[in-house]
Amino acid sequence: MSPSDDAGASDPGLADPIGRLAFMNRTGDVDVVILGAGINGAGLFRDLCAQGVSCLIVDKGDFGSGTSAAPSRLIHGGLKYLETGEFGLVAQSTLERNLLLKNAPHYVSPLPTIIPIFSWSKGIWAALRTLLGSTSAPRSRGAVLIKIGLTIYDFYGSRHRVMPRHRLVGRRRALSDIPALTKSIVATGIYYDAKISHPERLVLELITDGLAANALAAAANYTTLVSSSNGVLTFQSKGGGQSKGGGQSKGVGQSKAGGQSENGAVFSVRPKLVVNAAGPWIDDVNASLGAPSKMIGGTKGSHILLKHDELVRSLAGRMLYFEADDGRICLVYDYLGLALVGSTDIQADNPDTVCCEPQEIDYLLESVRALMPGMNFGSDQIVYAYSGIRPLPASDASVPGLISRDHSAPLIEPEGSRPFPIISLVGGKWTTFRGFAEEVADTILDRLRRGRKVTTRSMPIGGGKGFPTEPAARAAWLADARSASGADERRLDQLLSRYGTKALPIARHQSSGDNEDRLPGASDYGTSEIDYIVRNEFVEHLADIVMRRTTLAIGGSLTMSDLKQIAAIAGRARNWDPQRMSNELDAAVAQLSDRNLMRL
């Protein structure tokens, strides 16, 4: 696909979101409302839009800002789920991993993975006990057990296979390859999974793909459900909205609930069906809909990113997937030039205050220190940390790691003054979002007495459409894009890696008043690039830009001078007054410092 075939300078998926809300508010009726715009909600939104279903998706925060922004950034088949006998989940996960490698090649790429092995035969009986329902976690998985697991894993991953099969490597060769590994290993296993470079952007692309596919669809971030009465859902937007050309909107027009308020626009819709995709907030949302539930029993996962060049060089693009002293699985791999280390698995249920605690940092550092005693590790190497609550089903399991990562969609039928059914999206994982969405969409289509028009199995996502995966195709795309935009080919190559084929409208975009199209700090982001994002990608706050539309924060390259320049760009595009600019800067700095341990 040549750049001229792409979305061009005006993407219909991003155009005039406020106009869509105004139209929906005037008509009042909508087929489906999705509450929560994480990966599961966004995946379902795209699928329903593709079937011609009128759909509204809202989130109380930014798109993809909750649990979906706190994964290990892996697209994986779930090797460890073999131990708990969840073979169906492994089968679906490996298939969906392979499909994502094809449908989102701009963000999802193969990840060679090394498993350090510390014995030949340990763990077999413990694994059998776990498989038969034991609540104690397996320990010391030996070479025989790992070989069996990897063989089964390859079998399940054979559908749409795009990566090599596993192999075992002896101790001498493994230590020659990675000298810093502990000398207590007896071998290593090598297999392939995948990683995702921009998970928050993939959530956004699913939403904008849905909007592009269906003119009767709408999306709103920073929008709260304020009432549910007699079948009418009323929402309040915390922001001013966004119009096609940027700047503040004056709301979505007069609504049944009173139109514009001091805190943002108010609008109402009457859905035929509601999907609760609020993740760890599911029970809270069901209560607000008049259908109290006890579906969620989440666990907390924290990750740290280290500035550790020696470790990154030693990894050479591979992930170490290893067992900590307590039997839990940990990992470390190169993410944007940093070493991403994760993850903890602790019972927790308050997603609004979740952050990486000192004891978690100690646990993660000690785990990687024990694995790589030939290297130094310390908290001073941390450049970023993040945490999230996994929206797992309520469980009485004594070991958090044994709570199922499978998904379900329990249905609450209409009752009393609530005429619509509620489907709650419980559990699930990043990798399986498409398959989960397909299952739920089919249920919804059946309820609405409609048929499926298209499948999403081979449907490209966002900038993955026409993405050139081969060197020759990439060179041809860049040459065409240079002719179409006039941009430097090196810059185009950078944008292509960052946005896929959505790079062309960004390359064409030139914001006014920019003397030098680069941020002033250590970043390689451009000022017109940021301006495009602000004007076209549902940006409401400064943190949206640096934490989710870009990798500036998590990549560790953000400086205070860059943050101020980004605020200035956003302020011009959104007509922020000096006080709003100051507030946005203060809020972003506080969040990055307090919750993400980032030193600007």
C-alpha cells in the first residue's frame, strides 16, 4: 500500500467527535453503550462499529489510562497457564498473538525469550498437583517439565505460525552467550512470544478505527456517568471536548439533563444494551446502574524500568523469563532502550491509588540481582515505575498467581426501572482482547437480532494497515511518502516506526509558529508532531500527551524543558489560559513524580 492510499491528512476516525456526541444526544437512542475504554472496551467498540451497530464508548479518564496502561507490554500465549490446565486459554492466546503480529505489525513484534533452568527433573510432581487443582504454586521447574511445556506451547501456537519453535541450550553455551547469568543454571530454554511497543496508542487506534467504520458511533474520554434512571444514562464531560480543528468546544448542545454545566457538557442517551468494561471498577459501575455485583477480585502488578546499558546490551533484544525465589514468574527485557522488570502479583482492590511500593521495588531488584549476580542493580537506576490492578474474577485462591486469567461476560437481565441488560467484561488479558470482543459482539448481535457482517480476525489495526514489513516494501513506502510529504526520509522512517502508516498525515502536518521542529530537550519528537496529536487525538490534559499518545515519559527521555514546550503547544491549540497551563504542568509533574517515580 502506498502512502497516497492511506488516511491522508484528515482521518474520518478522528474528525469532529463533539459533533457525533451532539447528534447522538439529539436523537437520544443508541444500540450499545460501553462504559470503560480500556483494551477490552475498545476492542468491542471496533467490532460492533464494524457490524453497523450504533455505539457510544465513554471513559471516566483518558482512553487506555487504567489497567490497560499497566501491562508487562507483552503479547504472549500464556506459557504459565499450562500449569493450571487452562489449555483453552493458551490455545486462544497463542492464536491471538499470531494474529496481532500480522494485524498490528507497527506495534507488535517477535520477542525471543530465554528461560533459565536450574535442575533437570524438579517440579514434575508439584506441576501435576497444580494441574489437578492444588492451591500451591509450582516451584523449581526443571528441564524435563520446561521441555514438555514448550512442546505443548509450540503445538498450540501452530495456527497462523509466524515464529520459530523452541529449543534447549546447554549451560556452557548459555553462559557464554550471557556471562552475567547465575552459574547455578543447568541449561536454558529458548522460545518466542511477542511484545507491544505502544499499548496505549493501540487502544486509541481501535477506537478511531471504530469511528471511521461507523458514522453512528461516538467516543468520549474524561466523561462520567452521573445518573441512570428509567433507561436513560446521563453523562458529564469533565473537559471541553475537541473539535476537528482543535481548540475548546462549547459543549454538545442542550441535552435532556440541562446542556452545558460549569464543569463540562452534559448529555443523555437511551441504550438498548450496556456493556460494563470498567475493569477493576466493574462492581462500582454496576452499583451505579442499579445492579450491585461482586465480580472482581483483582491483584496488583508493578513494573520498573531501569537505565542499565550493560544489561540491555547483554539481553540483545531477548527477554529473560525466570522464577523468583518465591516461585513467582518474573521477566526482564529491553523496552525502548531501558530494562523493563516485572512483575509483582499482590492482592489489591483500589485502582485509584495504586502505585509501585518500596517493598515491590526491593522484590523486583532482588529477583533480577539473584538471576544476574555479575551485574549491579540499585534503585538509583529506576527511571520510571508503574502499577495497575488486574481485573480478575473474584476468587478465594490463596496464591494470586493461580487466579484464572481467562475472561467471562456475565449477563444481568433487565429489572424494574432498568430496561436494558448489562454485560460485564470480567478478566481477560491484553493478548486476547480481539477474541473476547468477538465473543461478546456475537452475543450482542444475537440480542439485537442482527448478523455479523465482517470478521475482525484479519482486520488490520490503525497504522498496521498496509504496513511494510519487508525491507524492500519499507524502502518503497518511504520513497513514496517523501514525495507526498516533502519530509526527510530519516524522519519518515522514525515516524513510520512510531505510528505505522498513520505517519503520513503527521509528516504533512505543519503547525504555525514553529521555528525548529524539535523539542528542546533530549527527545527526538517534533513540535509539529505534538501539535498534530493535540489537535487530532482526543487530548484533554498534558499527561495524555506524554504518558499515552507518546512514549516520552515511560521512555525516560522527557525533560522539564520538553514538558514546558509541550504545554505551550497544547495551550496554543486548545486555548489554555496561563492558569490552566500552570495547572496542567503541576498535575503532570506531580503524577510523574509521585506515582511513576520519574525525576524530571
